[in-house]
Amino acid sequence: MAAVATLERDSELMLRVREGDGESFALLLERHRRPVIHFLYRMLQDQAVAEELAQEVFLRVYRARNSYEPTAKFTTWLFRIATHLALNWIRDNQKRLANHASLDEEPVDGPALQVADMRPNVEQELLRRARREEVKRAIARLPEKQRAAVLMHKYSEMEYSQIAAVLGCSESAVKSLLFRAYETLRKRLAHLAVSPTKGTRSRGGRSSEPGLEFR
Amino acid sequence: MRCPTKTGRSSDLALEYLSSRLEPETAQELERHCAECPACREYFAAQRAVWQILDEWEAPPTSPGFDRELQRRIAAEKARGKWWRTLWAPFTPRMLKPAAAFAGLAVIVAAAVLLRTPAPVSREAAQRGSEAVDVEQIEQVVEDLDMLYLLDPVVLDETVKPAGAAEPDKVGSLTNVRRRGKCA
Ligand SMILES: [Zn+2]
């Protein structure tokens, strides 16, 4: 229900943008800026590039205001543009990407780890950063389409049908992309399967142990 | 509930369960089943663990100047649009498409002539350089054609295209994505 309401509001806003209403464009931007930038950031793991491409996404939306048709869900349309730009960027920067295994943040095993004064919160922060780096690496190593599908499913909470529309394939193809991606992630991240806040490792690290009991 | 591991539905169910898309009754059934079935319990616990680990990755905040920069670009684009319209004013919209097509044709013909005409250089030099030159020339032609193609939507944006007409380029066409093959 809420989704339908949002659909109406987004498309109504877009139609008003067509009439030259800048306020409506600002509202659309306010609503979708974060999801688009976050998607691009996770896709490319470079905040500056993500924001630059997001600029282009919204510029294209603005340019297309006259040809916009409310038949397609606005979010789907937006993510199609974003995915298209992200995949093109990856294609054009493949060499650069190959030279930078981890892209955005400094390595966690630098001098910071040698600090003698290891207060618990510092230690915990370093641990969190290390875990985050592993998550980023695991996602960055996924094939582009699997990566895009997982990011839309996990972080953008999009439906299979929307992801399918964005990637230009069937829903069953999307499911298959997701199965494979999550399975790969499970293998790569299994060793992290203990919450950093608990600070204890379930015996043997096995997921079937009570430490990770199924709700 | 029939055992999802045995019926091959576990991956499907896990995706829906973890993204909270499963009907509450089905979710409860699944939980009850997992309490009794070690295989499913292990599988779903592992999937849940991955799901939770992925939650730890938060995206950084957006730069405060993002909206301002976008406004600046839109304003610049509007100004450029006016400039283009002034430049193209002598051409009526009806004239523009044939003109662009003719220009494109002219580029192709010119390129063909350039590529076929032997350059006045020594045979050795020609052999050495021909491949590079050809590639350069072809790239230039492609670029020129791209320019003409790009020109079209920019200039015709508000004048010729019927409102609501499908314009793949403007909605971020997925040509490249599709060209790379199917999803699966
Ligand atoms: Zn079972």
C-alpha cells in the first residue's frame, strides 16, 4: 500500500517537474538522493565517484522530464540509470580497479593497530573496521551483476520484479543471481559470523552452535 | 511444513525470510521446522549470519554540497540549452533531422575516402603506421557520429519529440548491459 502511494507521489512530482516545478524536483532529490548515492557507493566503493555519478543520474532525470512516462516505477527508472552508469564506469576503469584491491578507506592494519594504548573502544573500533573491510572486499569481488542484484536486494530493499526491470532480465534470473551471490558471500564471510559487540566466538565457529541460534 | 532442504526451497525461502517478505504464518512455520530439523537450522542460521554481517557495512554520509552542485549543473545546462536553441534557430525542427542525417552521411563518405586513399608516405612507413592511423580514423568517425547522435536529443529535447515518447537514451539505456549478455 505504502509502495503504491509512493509510486503515485513520485510520478506526480515528476509530472510537475515537467511543468517546470523546481520544488517537485527538489523533493524527488531529497527522497532519492541517499538510496542512489549509497547504491553507487557500495557498487563502486568510492564515495567521490559515487557522488559524481549520482549527479549524472539526477541530471539525466531532469533532462528526461519531458519524456518521462509514469508507467514505470520511478525508483526502478532511477536505479536503471544508476546501474547503467556504474557498469559503464567499471568497464572504463577496469585497469584502475585491478590496481586497487580495496578502494576507499585506508588499510586497517597500518600504524593504528600498533598503538600501545589499546583502550577497549579503540580496539572495538579497529575490529569493526576490519570486519567492514572484509565485507567490502567480499562484495567487490562479486561479478558486477550479482553485486548490483545483492545491493538492490539487501540494502535498497527492492522487489525481485524491480531488480529484474533494472537489470533487464527475468525474475528467476534475478533469484539465481542472488542465490549465487549470497552463497559466495556466506563462504567468504563465514569466519566473521560472530557479532563484534558480543566479543565471544561460538565454540568451533559453527553456525549450528547455539551462539547463532535461529530465531 | 515440508523440509525446505529436501524440497530444494531453502534458498528461496531464506531470501524471503531474511528480507522480511515472508507471510508471518509461513515464517512461524519455518521457525518451527528449523527447531526440529538440524539441516535446515544450520542452513538458515548461516544465511542469517551473512545477512547480519552485511548490515555492518554502512555507507558514508553524502557531501553537504551535493544539492548545490546539482543545482549549478542544471542551471549551466539550462543556459547551454538556450545557447543551442539560439544557434539552431534558423533551422526549423523539421529541417533538423534530415540535416543531421546528411551531416552524418557526409562524415561517413569523408571517412571512407580518407581510409581508401593511399597516404603519400613510403611503403615501410605506411606499413608501420597504417594500423594505428586506421584505428585512429575509425575512432574519430565513431566519435563524430556519436556527437551527431548526442546532438539530436539535446537540441530536439523540448521541440520535436512528442511528450511521453519512449527515448531510450534519456532513461539511461541499458544497451551496454544487454550487450554483455543475460543476467544468469
Ligand atoms: Zn528441514
